[in-house]
Amino acid sequence: MRFQTKNGGLGLVVSAKPRMNHKTMNMRKLRKNQRGFSLLELLLVIAITGIITAAITTTVFQVFAMNTRTANHMSAVSQVQQAGKLVSQDVLQAQGVDIVSEFLKLTWTDWATGDGHEIIYTWGDMPSGALKILWREHYINSSLDATTKVAEYIDTDPTKTSCDWADGVLTFTVTATLGEESETREYRIQPRSGT
């Protein structure tokens, strides 16, 4: 708005109220006419958000639980395979196979050097629980050469882990258990001739 001053100059009138155009009037109308959310609508949104959050959380925990079970099963498989591999290698070399109180005793004489080899498989305790460690002691000419940890988490229940010698074949059954996951394998090994 313009006005003319007493001395003939032009000046501006500054109003304390902002000038309202069409958009400003519509915004005011919306603000005046706008109602908030009802309590029922807010409770409904909170309930739906809670259900979605619970579903996502449950899914994440299931994924973590599945990863733990899978890792335990893979570790059990690895322990059983390691035990089967070492026992099989030693039995294939053996000229003598004895099922002893320790667990298993294998003997052979090295044809090239004439050295006498004796392998004794024994059980050792795990830091906690009833599961055992399978140890391998290797003697050369009755002198201890090496002690090796073959496998851990072995269930020594005779129905789950055992050695049986029949008709020139060693049947070695081994079970490893981690958490709720276990793996059982059976190996049938025929030593070289001379047993």
C-alpha cells in the first residue's frame, strides 16, 4: 500500500498484520478445520507397528538360531570326518589290530626301516560335560613320538561310538555332538594283509 506524505513524497505503510493472499487463507482454513487423529486410530497404528516389529524380530532370531545350528552341525561333521580319516589311515597301515580298554591299538613294522609302530587311540575329558576328546599316541620302537588330538565332542556311548573287529574288517562308528546337533558315521576299513 502506498500513501502520500504531507510533504508530497511517497511512503510505504507497514502493517502489523501480514498481507493475506489466497494461499495463506486456504492454509489457515486447513489448520482451523483440521482435526487430529482419534485415539482409536493411534492405537491401531501402534498395534500394527508392534506386530510388524515382532515379526521382524522373530525372523532375525530364527536366522541367528539357524546359523548356530548349522555351525554346530558342520563342526560335528568335521570332527567325525577327521576321526574317520586318521583311524582309516592308521588301520590301512596296520598289521595288528586290537580292541583294547583304551579304545583301539594298531601296530605295524615299517618294511623300509624295520621300525615298529604302535598307535593307541584313547579318550580324554573335555573341559566340561560328558563328551570326550579322541587322542592318538604314536610310538616308534616303544618310544612316544607324537600325541595328536584327533577329534572333540565325541559321544562315547557304545551305541554311538565303537570299534568292532570281525572277518578282517574294522568297523569304526563315531558320533560327534555339538549343542543339539550330532553326526554319526560308520567306517569299514580292511587293513593290509598280514593282520
